[in-house]
Amino acid sequence: TDLDAFIKGLPKAELHLHIEGSLEPELMFELARRNGVAIPYASVEDVRAAYDFSNLQDFLDIYYAGASVLVTRADFHDLAMAYFRRAAADGVVHAEIMFDPQTHTDRGIAFEEVIEGLLSAAEEARETLGMSVQLILSFLRHLSEEEAFATLAMAEPWLDRITAAGLDSSEVGHPPVKFAGVFAAAREKGLKITVHAGEEGPPEYVYQALDLLEVDRIDHGNRALEDAALTQRLAEMGMTLTVCPLSNLKLCVIDDIASHPIDAMLKAGLKATLNADDPAYFGGYIADNYRAVVEGRGLTRADLATLARNSFTGSFLPPDAVARHL
Ligand code: ADE
Ligand code: ZN
């Protein structure tokens, strides 16, 4: 349709994308066969039928199990290239992708296999798709800060090729303060910081992300809207929120797209962006998220252009590169 063409034609940056969450069932089966890994599904349809979540943890259990088919650097390369091709088709010209090393190193996969596969795909995406790519190393918040420090140490030889440190997985019960030390260390090493906050967790976790971790970006941030002073502060400081409408729907953060707060965020002056989060699990890539807020909340083309613009100003690209995209 005309709207689809408009959305795909808008140059966009994707800032909130878990590469393990882009593992489509077809590739999951192919990698399971390639690596001789057993998966608890009989068919691709069977996998898709299992993707019916009632909260974040429900999803995470299935997402971590799915990642078990990723073994060699070729697997990580193929996974990432499949995402880059799909994102390019949606008009993504710059992608900042998160990866969860602990999901792999904890089952005996070397950090080197994970990162070298992702880096070679990033290089191929630059050459063949003209897409720029940055990597965000994310710590799993259900694990300890000590384990996050060990992961940061493993990444040391590659830190010049990693842009930022992130924080994901089970939010409630694992507040940002638990990781204050490791994010201070990450910042010392020159990494930017972006953490999931206010997806299921309370506004207090967003305050902690700002005050204790000194984040450069907030992933999700929906629940910040419950606190007017916090909302105003985020707006005044120009903090970018990486919002994921279809994820919010699938994880029951909202009841339906018609109750998504994206337009409230824009009205409050927040620098919101639209992103896919885990597209293989949530039934849509970035363009589907743009379309969802038009259909669900009546956003205009001017609003979509603002959201796309925010994706570049909120990116970790250097200022001259941001300027070239505006
Ligand atoms: N890991 C992958 N996707 C996530 C999300 N939406 N929230 C927290 N952890 C995640
Ligand atoms: Zn996420």
C-alpha cells in the first residue's frame, strides 16, 4: 500500500533489536539440523504456535531455549545477515544490535565465536547493503553483577568494535542499582550505556538508570509516564526512548495497540523511537511497528518522520554521521 511504501521509504535507524530475537523458526530448524541440537518442536508451525506469551518471563524462557541452536560463528553470522537483509528491506540504514553473550558462554560457546560471527556479518552488511552497524553488549540482569564483570572482561579484546553496554532479561526484582559497578566500569572503558527500564519495572528503575547508571538511552521506558516529574525530566534532557509497540502488545505490557502510549510520549516531548525488539517472536519487523501505531493510534506521516528522525539523533553514531542522515 501507499502507507507501506511511505514507511519503507523513510530512512530509519533501528536502536532496540536483540539479535537472538531475530531467529526465525525456519532458521532455528536449519541450525538445529546443522548442529545436531534437539528442539522441542515438530514443525515451524509448532514453533509459531508456542509464541503466545502472557508476560516478559514467559517469552524469555522460550527465547533462551531457542538460542540453543546457535553454536558456531557461522551460525551467528547467518543469524545476523538474515536480520540485516530483512531490516534493509524495511528501510533501515543503520542498526545498533544487542547481543547477550551470557546466553551463549553459559552453555560453553566461546565469546569469540559469538562476536566474530556478528562482526563478519556487520562487515558484509556494510559492503552489500550499505548499512552501518554497531554492537551493544548486553548483560543479563537475572544473573549477578560479578558475572556481568566477567563478561565485560571476556569482551576486552573487542572493545574497540563494541559501541555500548546494555541490560536486559527479567526486569522486576533486578533493578539497575544491582549493576551500578559494572556500568561504571563499562563507561570507563569508553562504552555508551543503554538499559531496559520501565518495560515491566516501575518508574523507580528509570530513576536509577538515570541517576546511578547515567545512561545514554532508555530501552522501552513506558512506565516512566506514570510519573509526571520523571516524564518532564526525560523530555527536558532529551533522553531517547527505544519504544517497541508490537513487543509491548505480545508481552502484555498493553492490552491492545489502541492503548499504546506512543502518541502520549510524543505529546510529552519525549524523544521516542520505534523498534522491533525481538521480531521473530513478536510477529513484526520495524516497518510493522511503524504501521501498527498508524492503525492503532492514528499517528500521521509527520509523526512517523519525527520518529525516524529521533532514531538518528538518538543513535550512537558520531554527530557528522547523524547530520548526514537528517
Ligand atoms: N531480552 C530480549 N528481549 C527483551 C525485552 N523486551 N525485555 C527484556 N529482555 C529482553
Ligand atoms: Zn528489548
